[in-house]
Amino acid sequence: MIGNDWDIVLKSVWNSEGFKKFMSNVKKEYDTHICYPSYDNIFNALKNTSYKNTKIVILGQDPYHGEGEAHGLSFSVQKGVKIPPSLQNIYKELYDNLKIEPSKYGDLTPWAKEGVLLLNSVLSVRKDEPASHKDLGWQLLTDHIIKLLNLKEEPVVFILWGNFAREKKKYITNPKHLIIESPHPSPFSARNGFFGSKPFSKANEFLKKNNIKEVNFKLPY
């Protein structure tokens, strides 16, 4: 289904009757409403970052609900789409923290290839209806994914921005891992502690300390 080791780690989920029924309901939503990301891109986060290669998790809430924006990676938009305000603030903090110039694009796929799992808690949304799929049942899957990552022997950095993401802290109990939390990068909250929080350097310092190759946050375009 995914094409990497997530298929093994999540085999019991994929094969369960409950999940099959759930995905049937998701498909019904896509058949009767305009939903994002495209059906083929729902699991893009897992497809781009395998379980084994996950070094950092950046947890989002649900996909962007505007036309052509979401493509299955939290905080990321497709190339050519206007960069959303939250991502503009992420780029600003990235520059202040690591002096990496902001990309003119909002596609974070290179981060995913570097081992950053860009996971939304809810993996789909109706067009122009934010949080419209929050009660569909996605959290059962994505909370399970967080719990599975918590079981990893290799240290993982969990970056939790905003209250919604911080609620997931209860699933991260393994002392080998690092939790970095701050307010959300949204324009409404970024100045309350997101700016100046230095999540990127903190994450890489932790990886380096644990003999794990650091993530290159420079976007190559």
C-alpha cells in the first residue's frame, strides 16, 4: 500500500476489517465531495519517509483546504502554490535559527527525503471546509503511528507546534526520544514563543549527539 517498511509495521492495520471499512468511508467522501489532498496522495508522508529512516516528526493538524495546496505532507504545499502564512513563519525561524534562506516554493518534500516525517493527524479534508474530516477516524491511525515511532530503538525528535500537536505528547514515553514543543507557527501565535524557539538546531544537535546524520534543512530550489 505504501511501498516501504510502513507496509510491514502497519500490516495488521492494513489487513483489518475496521481499516478497510474506514477507507471505504474515506473513498465515499472523495466520491461525493471535493477533498484534499488527491486520493493518491493521502499517504504521501509515509511514502516519502520510511519507518526506519524517520529521524524527526513534525506533526500537523489537517491538510490545507484550498485548491491545489495539500499534497499529503504537513505544512507543505505543492510547487507553484502561494506559501501559506504558517510556512512563511517556519521559513523565517529557519533563517533566524540556521541562516538558511527561505525557498520561493512551499514544497517540503526534500525534508521528507532527509528523514523528516511530515505527518498530519487528520489526513484528508473537504475543499474550503477546515477540520471537516476531524471526526472521520483518522486519529486512530495517526495516533497508532506515533505510538509505533515511540517504540523505535533509534532516537527520534518529535516537534510539536501548537496545542493540538502537544496533546500527542502523552504517546511519546520512550526516554530515548526528544520532544521539542512550542506555540504554533500561525500568525496568531508565532510571536508567543515559536519565534526564537530554535527547533531546527536543537533537533540536529540531538541527532548529532546520538551519532545520527543531521538533517539538511536547506531546500534545493
